[in-house]
Amino acid sequence: MEAFTARCHQAVCAPLWQDTSAQGARLLVANGVVYAVAASSVLADNASTGQRQWQTSLTNDSTGAPTVADGTVYAQDAAADKVLAFHL
């Protein structure tokens, strides 16, 4: 996962930050945090700095993207047949 500035006026823009542990992740940005479901983890990175805020493991790889509603982030853990909820 990489974050780029929206105001890059160059042919090739360098990323502001990278999180190599979130390759192929499904993303959600809410309240200044990038939530990523990547393989068997749910990650939360500061959207401005990329600094990891928290991470938790899933039972198995999740195929769903995170979702937000009413101040809560939801992620699917299909192997455990449950949905995880994280307060923003």
C-alpha cells in the first residue's frame, strides 16, 4: 500500500509513505486512518504518516473489504464465520 499527494505535478510522483505488509489489501479511509484488510490481517495506519496504529489477525484470508458505519469499522473473518467490529 502506498500513499501519494494529490498535488504532484511531476511525471512520476514519489509516495509519501509505504506499508509493504499490506500488499493487495482492500482499503478504507475514515477519520484520518487507512484501514486495510490484507491476507489474514486487519491493519490501521495513520493516513498522513503511514505509522501503524494497530493490527489484528484474522483466522484465515479475508476476501472482503472493510466497511465503516456509525463510527465503527467492520471486517469479515469468513473462516471463523464472524464479523469483527472496531470503534473509530
